[in-house]
Amino acid sequence: MVTPQIDINERMIRVLAGSLGGVKMVESFLEESSPPRLSSDKLVVATPQPNPPSGSAFHEMPSPTSKPSSPSGEDVEKVSPSTSTSPPPDELRRALGTRHMVMIAIGGIIGPGLLVGSGQALASAGPVGALIAFAITGAIVYFVLQALGEMATIFAIRGSFIEYAGRWVDPALGFVAGWVYWELWVSVLSNEYNAVAIVIRYWDGAQVVPTGAWIAIFWVLFMGLSMLGVLAYGEVEFVLATIKVIGIVVFFILSIVINVGGAGGDQGYIGFRYFKTPGPFNGTGIDALNGIAKILVVSATLYAGTEATAITAAESKNPAKSVPIAIRSVFYRILVLYLGTIFFIGLNVPSDDTSLVSAKSKAAASPLTIALRRGGIGAAASLINALIILSVISAGNSSLYIASRTLQSLGATGRAPAILGWVTPRGKVPIPALVLSNLVALISLLSINAGASTVFTYIINISGVSTFIIFAIICFCHIRFRQAWLKQGNTLQDLPFRAFGAPYGTWGAFVLNIVLMFFQGYTTFLNPRKAADIVVAYIVIPVAVALFVGWKWWHKTKMVALEDVDLTESSPRSLGQRTLLQVSFDVRQLRPPAHLCSRRASLPLPVSDASIRCSIKHKSPPENRGTTMLHVVKRATFPQLPPQLPLDDMR
């Protein structure tokens, strides 16, 4: 049997719906460039013929508000693009392409954390220990992204995994996921402001401009960039992230030159000298293990943001195409950039270099600066400082974007005050969510009195634990999604993107995230023991549990049964390449159509024994008895539509 790939347009859908009989309403959520969106008040009344002759078309009676058919024979009522393509009042605008999604994710995680935090990783765990910590976390992230990609490709909805947790597991878990994720990115944004306070001091050692003033300047800058709208934001982030990636690649090249003694420094040929002395790990035995444990939470924080492709999918033009590409490319690029950075600084900088932990500025403490300075390349600190400032702008821009979109989703879905879900009518900018997220991030002002390094450490720890929690929730959502998908009669072949290694890889990542969530802070119980360190290491866990229990008790929520998991309606939005149509009709009048195609349809020939394959989902509530939800997928096939519609009649 040949299963054709069909280009489906609105006329075909309406004729198909009419042939199935008694159409009450056709509602199309196509947001891409092809057909215009049908508004829900446009009714299509069909008059199916009992035995229509071959080659004849069904006649559609327009609704009272519709216009007569055009002379060209087009049966689809034209809807003004200015009104028909606009998202609902609380929805975001789809304007991001694949390149934007990839660079937003990369730009959000290549920041001061990588440029400076990698030096802390080297000092705490040694070159091999740091590589092990980042590799362990990277393996977990790979399976998390695979799981997320499978879900986000077919359900590219506002809120992403936050909505998955609420719909497929328990509404209380969706509430927890949303607020923990928002807290994660507000913490990261706060850290970017904290980084600004230190980076600027390299050129303003006398602090002619107060630290608080610099934070205020960047606060206004980030707010202004975010107010420009999603497309302008995507273009800015694309440019800044590209500059950062180029800068790191240039560092890789210079590192090779330095390592072989080609830069003219005093070290000569280095090779793997520093892997032997002071050694591959920071200490031996339990000390080496402690060093790796300390870096696990740092590496988790630095990997946070790889999941941003799912958040940006809600504003992507074509999620079905963009999400799989972004998921794959983001992981491998990040893996190369992260492990490559750790490897090269481990080659050229000894882990006992005092500048890694005692330098007075972030530029001087950056292992990139130390490697270039030791290699005899002058003016390295100024160049790296400029790169760090660009990374702060880019990472802060991405952090505010993700935090505001998360909070907007919470407000629009009833998990936060409704005002936070409001977006501007034209640009679809979530101003209330933007302002609140940016205001809360001003906890970075604590660095003025408490000390920037102390605040930085606390924020890193809190962010790392939050990342483990979010990754665990994503994995559990995917486990439940797979179980529900198969339970409801679907097959894995129906999925447009399948997670590699699932379900075993997803289960492994889920268990490891839970283990590391508790393991990461065990060193705080060792001497010298500080109560503040213990609290910071674990405070997010009891808060998350309290949120879950509180929401569950107040709203009397229950875990969603697998057979009740909603896999038929992903969102009142377009899925981009996937054209989601909701067609309500009388199932007792099902008849195969005699004519379905229009001039715009294309079918491979021959199609002798083939049939259109669509997904039928029956509704159980009393008000929906006798109706069916028909999902037609553009350029894809799904089983099973009774009765089969012969394609021989469609030529």
C-alpha cells in the first residue's frame, strides 16, 4: 500500500468535512503563510449527496454571513489577514525562525558563567574532573532534550513543558514547574546584573559610576530590547550570540597555537603538562570526588537554557520543522563549546593558578584571559572583558525573554494573576510579565553590600538545583506522554520526531536528575559547615514540595489517568507545519467523497490502493456525543479514518 504525502488546503478540508455530512463548524488554526485562518464564527453547512456521481463535487452552502463563491470557483471565504491571522488576545506572535531559536538557546547559556565559571570548575575539580562533571551533565541534557523535542514538535504550545506537566501528569505539577522555571531564569538574570557590577570595574576601578547605576543602565537596556517585540529580539540575539560563538572559536584556535609554543610565550611547548602537574583532579580519593560534586551544580546551571527551544517554539513560525533542528543543533554546539572550552583551558592553565580564584575582576579571573596572558598574547584582558560584556547583554536578553514568557504563560493559564498574562495587541509583548521579572531580578543589588562573589555563589547554587528539578519534570512528562500515546491506540511511527534511546534514556535521565538534586549539596555538610550554605543548597526542594502540596490541596487536583490525557487538542494555536483542524460533524452520515481535490492539491501517482489516513478522536462528554474531532496533518499521515476514502476518486 502506498501512503501518499498530501498537500492539504482549506478547500479540500471544507469539501472533506462536507462529504462527511452535517458540518456544524470548521475551525482552522493555520498560522503559516498558506491559507488564511478561518474564524470560529464562520459556519459551513454541507448538503451531502447520497450517491454522487464520480467526478462531481459536493456543493457547499455558505453561512448567512459568507460571501458568494468567486467566479474563479474558489469555495473558501476570504478572510482579511489583518484580523484572521492575529493570535488571540493572550497569545504570543509566531515570528521566530529556526536560526533565531538556535541562537536564542545558545546565547542564553554562553555568558559569564562559561567565560568565568569554567575557571572555577578548573580550580575546584582539575582539568579531568571538570570534564567529567560537564560530560555527566551533558549526557543527562542530551536525553532531556530528546524527550522535550519529541513533545514540543507535536505540541508546540505556550508554556511548553509547564503545560505538559499540568495536562499529562497533575495540574499541581504544572504549577510547580512554572514557578520553579520562572525562579530559575530570574535568578540567572539577576546573576547577569551581578556580573555587570564586576565586569565594568575592570575599566572603572575607581568606581566613578556607582555599581547601582551600572545595574540600572543595563536594566533599562534589557527592558528596551524586550519591548521591541519578538522578531527584533530574535535578530538582536542572533547577532550577539554569533559574535560570542566566533569569539570562543577564535579562542580555540589561539589555544592550539599557545599549546604548541607558537605564540612566543615563556612556556614553550605545553602539550598535556598540566594534566600531570598539578594533576588531572584537585586532590585524590574523596577530595577528587568532592571537587567533581561541587562542579555538578555549576555545570547544571551553565547547561540551563538548552531547553529554551521548547519555550521559543510557541513563537516559532514553523515548530514542526524548527524544533527538531534546533534541539539537535543546540545540544551538539553547546557540547562542543562547553567541553571544548574546559579542555583547552585545562591544557593551557594549571588548576592551581591563583588568578582563577583570587583575581579582582572577572576579566582577570577568566581562564580565557589567563590562558592568553600566559601564552604571551598582550591586551588579552581587555579583549576578553569586551567579550564578557557582550555575553552579559546577550545572556541577560535571553534570560529576561524566557522569564517573561514563562510568567506570561502562568498568568494566561490561571497559575498567576491574570494581569501577568496580558500582551500588547499589536506586538504581542507581555509587558506586565516583563516588568515584574526584571524588577525581581534586582536582588542583584544585594551584591553592593553582601559582596558580588558571595551573591554569585548563592545564585549559582539555587539555579543549579532548580535546573535539576526542571529537567526531572521534563523527563517525567515524556514518560507519561509515551505511556498515554500508546494507551490511546497511537503508534510511535505516528510521531514526527522520536526521542533517541527512549524510554530508557528518559528514565535514566529522570533518575540521575533526582539523585544529583540531593547529591550536589552534600559537601556543605563537611567541615567547615555553614548553615547558610546548606540552606542555599537545598532551599528550592522544600519550596517546590510546598507549592505542589498547597496547589493540590487547595484545588483538589488528581493525577491524570493515561486514558484521559489530552492528546487531541494541543493548543488553540497553529502547530506551524502541522495544520490542526477541529471539525465537528454527525458521524452517522459518514460517506466517502466523490471529489476531494482542487487544482492546488498534489498527489504522487499511481495511488491505486492508497487511502487518506487521518486521526479520529471520539469525545465522551454528553454535549459532544455523536461528534468527532478530526485532525488533518499537513504533509504527514496518521491512522485511522473509517471508512477509507479512495484516492482514485481524487485525481
